[in-house]
Amino acid sequence: MTVVAENPARTTRKPLRAGAFGHARVLACRECGHEVDLGPHYACPECFGPLEVSYDFPAVTREEIAAGPANIWRYKALLPVPSDIEESPNTEPGFTRLLRANNLGATLGIDNLWVKDDSTNPTNSFKDRVVACALSAAREFDAKVFACPSTGNLANAVAAAGARAGIKTVVFIPSNLEKPKQINSAVYTDSLVAVDGNYDDVNKLASEIAGEEEGWAFVNVNVRPFYAEGSKTLGYEIAEQLGWRLPDQVVIPVASGSQLTKVDKAFQELITLGLVEDKPYKVYGAQATGCSPVSVAYKVNTDAIRPVKPDTIAKSLAIGNPADGIYVLDVCRRTGGAVEDISDEEVREGIVLLARTEGIFTETAGGTTVGVLKKLVETGQLDTTLETVVINTGHGLKTLDAVSDRVSAVATIAPTYAAFAAADLV
Ligand SMILES: *Cc1c(COP(=O)(O)O)cnc(C)c1O
Ligand SMILES: [Zn+2]
């Protein structure tokens, strides 16, 4: 994990509004438990471990949540945001569809399968959730610039959210990123910066800028504790949409590992708050073999995650040095799940499989998750009789190249019935 010491003088600005972070109480270190006041901090001053938002939750009822808006703010009581969050312009992500996936289930031999389809968020990936929470924090910190290092989707979400909020955005990406993801950022911002290097280089640069420049909120660097909480809403929604109960198994893609750990945190919170019944569930992580540091550590049964140089078409998952990788191992081991990886060829197959069985076009990250689901079944690591949810985190239109030489017109014919009949297509 890259840890850069903070310089509080550069990040502490004006006093915070009362209730700026809702029912959040402090930032607590995941490693040593040391507590820090809510603010633009992300590393523990004692041990440099990552800080995480901790709460004094009010009593929340299912009815209160159900009466909220059809977006992530229905869970605002459980997020580090002010109670008037809906009034500040934002992209209003979340409350995406949970679809029954009987065709995919039948193909893979899984009795009871669902797809949580986050490709329909405002910028077509789950990143709109985390960015909405980071934007709220950036506002409360009075940030001048809303920024991120990104493998693509995050840059799209930051650029769009900043445009709606009327705050300057600067987004940094690896220069070899898919063209559609570049355009999907540049259309919202005049400050898309392509960096010659991989994501881990871009991330390191962002940490340096955050340390040098005043008033920059890097969503996944110096406001990361607030950003990360946004992923909990995926877990809340899955439970609410299942009729306020937890699934038996959930399969989640892993880049930095933040999303996976936060879906688990969400399930734990719902149990603690009495919003769902306590029951065992298994969490599975999905990676592409070309960037599988967490899967490798899982398989050799170590906690030591060795950073890798990514080489995979699943670019949105291409983080070679995943900040939350070790916590992914914790969650998957504790719940009895697993972490698995598949080849780029299997990623492509996963994309086409989901499209042809369920009418959902996913990007390479979703191809990875569906492909890993298939492999988990084939290797006997997943119980096919249990209720299973697979998360689709992004849209296939952003990674068309992944399947462009695999799917095409079956024939090109003259505009006549004779030509159609002669082609013998159906
Ligand atoms: C960022 C991203 C992920 C994983 O996010 P982490 O929280 O960093 O593990 C998964 N899928 C897509 C499409 C993403 O853009
Ligand atoms: Zn600590």
C-alpha cells in the first residue's frame, strides 16, 4: 500500500458545518483503532493505516428508507452526508435494477441467480455512488478542485458530478486508456490529463499533488474514507430489493478492493441495525489473471499481497497495488467465500454470455465477474443451490473493443426477399 504522510496545514480550511457528515462520528484507523476528528484525512497519524468512517447510527426503519428518493440518498442516515444532501446538485446515482437472471442461472447450473446491474448509473458505472459521497465531503471541506486518478470510470463520474455541482474538475488517467472512457470524461471537463504510465503511477502522482496543492479534493486519495462509504449503498440496495434480506452469496469485482469490503460492511450494518435478519453469507472476489494480486495471495494463503504490473483488457480493474486488497482477503476468508481470476479470453466470453442470456451489455469488469462466477461453479467453489447475486459494475459501450472482433453482422445482403431467403439465416 502506498502511504503518503499528510500535511494537515494544507487541508484544514474553515470550520465544518454542524451535521456536515450526518451521523458519522470519527475517522477510525482500520489497523490500530486510533480515532481522528472528521476531516480531509485518510492516513492514521499513529501507524499510517487507512482511516474509515465510524458512526453513531440513529434508529432507522425500513419504512423511513422506503419513503426516501429512488437513489442512494434513501440511505443518507447511514452515510457521511448532511441531512439536506438532496438539495445540493449531484448526479443522483443508485437504486439500480436487481434483475432475476434465470437464463444465465440455467446456463451455469445455478438455481437462484440475480444480477445487480450498476451499468445504468448516470455515467454507466458504480463509480457514481462513491463520487456522490466524495463530492459531498469535498463541498464541506470547501475544496476548489474535485479530482481523481482513475482507471477510467472514476474519471467519468468525477467529471460529470463536478460539472453538475459547478466545481472545477481535473481527472488523471493512464494514457493507454480505452478511447470511449477518455471521451466520456473529456465531454464533461476541459481538464482530462493523460499520464504516461499505468494506474499505479497515476495514483502516486495524485498523492504528490494532494500533498503539494491546497484545496484539491482527490476523491480516492485525500477524501477516500468518505468516497469509500458510497459503495455501501450497493449492499443496502441488494438487501432491500430482495425484500430486506441478505443473499447467501455475492460475487464482486476487485480493483482496489474498496467496493467488496464496503458491501460486506453494509451487510454487517444492516444486521446490527436490525434491518435484516442475521445469517451467514459468502463474499467472492473476481479479478483478471493479468492483474490478480489479491487472487494470487488468496490461493497461496498469505496476507502479503505482492504488487504486479497489470496486463489485461479489464482496465477498470487494473490496479497492481490494491489499497484494500488485504481487507478483501479478510472478508472472503471470514465469510467462507473465495477470490478467483480468469484469462482475458474468459473475460470476453463472460461479456458475450451475459449479453446473450440476460440482455445486459457489460464492460470488461462485468465480463470478469461473470467469467469468475462460471469458474467458481466449474471448480466447485460456489454452492449452486444457494441464492447468489453477481454485481455488474459497468457498461459495455465503454469497452467495445473487447468484443468487436467476436460479434458482428451474420451476413450482408441485398435489400430483397430473395437475398434474405438465399442467405438461409434462420
Ligand atoms: C472501479 C471499478 C471497480 C472496482 O472498484 P474497487 O472499489 O476499486 O475495487 C469495479 N468495476 C468497475 C467497472 C470499476 O470501474
Ligand atoms: Zn493506526
